[in-house]
Amino acid sequence: MADGLPACKSANSASSKARGAFRLCVGTPVSPLSTVWKIYVRGDDIYIFSSGLGSDIKTSIHASGSAHWSVSAEWFLRRGLEFRNQDRHVVCWDRCNPEPTKAAHIFRIILPATELRPHIAPAKAERITWLAEPPASTAWEIEIYLTPPRPNVPNTSASPYRQLALLKTQSGNWVAVLAHQEEVTPEKRRTLLAARRNSRRLVAQSSLKPGKFPAIGFLQSAANPPGLIELVLRQGLLRCLVARFSRWWGSSQLFSH
């Protein structure tokens, strides 16, 4: 196909916008939930963040090709910390570029069924696309593609992938947000459990009360583009933690909200 996107079956909830934002959440308004994820376009730049971390940390994918997962300046200022702009970046990388007839797979978000939290209503009433709670031992995988510039909405059809949103950049590229469910293999499950244990050890001195708190892990894999995975720490350590993982998950860095 001309856009080089993986063909996907359009869904009733799919949106097509010349500009703006798209929000998604796994679960229902009355069931266990993921955090709310927001993807938005400003000019030719793409931004992604989770409501679990508010505006304190976000993914920025710039038109220049530079990309980073960064802590906000406000986070440093609230703590009275001096910083340089480069100090804010947790991870930096170069975004792959779309080819004339092929979209670039630029980012992904993984939302496993095991990592949903007891119902906590979203704080704001913006329009949210709800994805059904996936079966046990599976995860929603959100794939984000960037098409080459084109005047019309990309044609996507005839594939298992579900189209969630199409957002147009100022230069006429389209950001395609697609979703599918995949099994969490035993190897990935073991890595997830190890990541939780490592995270708990790193913050074991905390005196907060027990509970279930969201965490965000940065994905690095030779076979896939960079991405984020949502997980839950099953003890009250910090309101939110951010961990960086290799493999599907792996070695860790932490960020407190």
C-alpha cells in the first residue's frame, strides 16, 4: 500500500484529526484500569505521556529526528535543583524516518492485563478511547507509525490491527495509532517479575504505606522501536516510579513523581 502501513481494520472509535490529541485507556469506567495515555501532535513534533506521571515526564519525538524521554524542568524546579537541559533526558535516540512509500514504526506502548489497577476514575472528563481488558497473560500493544507526507487520510484495511487514531502533522505526515493483543510469553513474564523485584529493592527505604502504584518502564529491543510499558509495584513505595529496561524489560533507572 502507498503509505507502507500495516493494513488494519478501521474501528468505530478511530479518529482522524488535522491536529490535536488522542487519549486511550485499558479497562472500563467501572473496572480495573491502566493509566490514561495521551498522544498529541504540535506542529511536526509528537508527544506521548501517561497520566500516572502527569506532566513530569514525557516522550518527545521531534521533526528533526531527535527523540527523548525526559523529565520536565518543573520537576527540577519544584525540588530546588539546578540543571542543564541535557540533564532532563532519561533516554535519547534517533527516530527512524518514513520512506517515500513506507511508514516508519517509531514508538510503542505495552499495557499488560496483569498491570491494571483497581478502578480509579480518570481525573478529567476528556474524551477517552477505551480498550477492553485483555485476557489474562496477554497485553495490548499500541503501535505508532509515521507516514510520509500525503494530502489525504491513509487508507488502512484488511488486517487484525485495530486503528485507533490518525493525527496529521503540520507538514502533512500522518501519525497512525494502531492496537493489537499479544501473549505475554513466560520469558517476558519472568522479566516483568524481576523488574518489579529490582524496583522494590531500589526504593526499599521508603516509609509510605502499602498499596498498588503504577510504574513506567522504557523498552529497548533490537527487533522493535523504543517504547514504554506500564507495570504495577505491589507495595507502597512511591506514587510513581519510572524504570528503564533492556530486552523487552531489563536493567533499571527510577524516577519519582
